[in-house]
Amino acid sequence: MTYQHKISLHRPLNSEIANSKFAIVLLSILLLNAVTVTFYFYSLTLFLLSLFLSIIFFILLLRQFRKTHKVSFIEISDKTLNYFDTESEEIVKVAAQDITHISTKLCELRVHTKERVHLVNLKVIRNEKKRWEIKEKIRTLLNPVSL
């Protein structure tokens, strides 16, 4: 049994989404204009302008792609718990036999081990049902159901 939930690293505001899409559309129109004029007039200046605009356009596309890239936030298997620490931006692994108990505080799940307390920040998951499902799956690590 493996449970996995992915999130995107960047959670944009609605205005950011509109601004980035507008910028990409505007730059693509400018790029097409510059390329068309360059091939029509055969000027070195216009060629450099179209090259510059195309570089900016592809950089913006790459940034947009990186923002929508999803990372595995939590992965729960029979023997381990892997979660993405949002502060250090690393995957942290916790063995199931090391977990002593689990506590919650608002949207924060605290997984206690002998060495330290692991804080799983569930605020990055907007769906309340998913948060509850993750909490229950982690609790099954502590108290496995035997058939």
C-alpha cells in the first residue's frame, strides 16, 4: 500500500496568473511581429531584436513551466513516511517503526519520533478532505490494521 499526494511548489494568486498569461501573449505577438518584419526587411538590427525577444519569450515559458511543476508532497508506504519539508525544500524520510505518536495543531501534523518532532505543514493542501485523508493514512502507520 502506497499513498502519494503531489503539490505544485508555487501557489500563484489569481492576479499573478492573469499577469503571466498576458505577458506571454504580448511577448508572443511582439515576437511574431519582429520575426515577420525581420524577414521582410532583412535588417541586422531587426534580426537582433527578434532574437532578443525570442530569448525573453522562451525564458518566460520556462519560468511558467517551472512554476507548474509538481513535487511529491507526501508518500506513505507500509514502512516509511516521506514528506516534503516546505521550509528546507527537501524530502524527509521517517521510518514507521520510529514513530512514537502523532499529534495535530490546526493545519500542522506533528509526527513524533525518539530523536525529534517532524512538522508536516498541511496548509499547502487546499482541499480539507485531502488533509483529513493524509492524517488518517499516517495514523495507520502507527496503528496498522491487521486482517
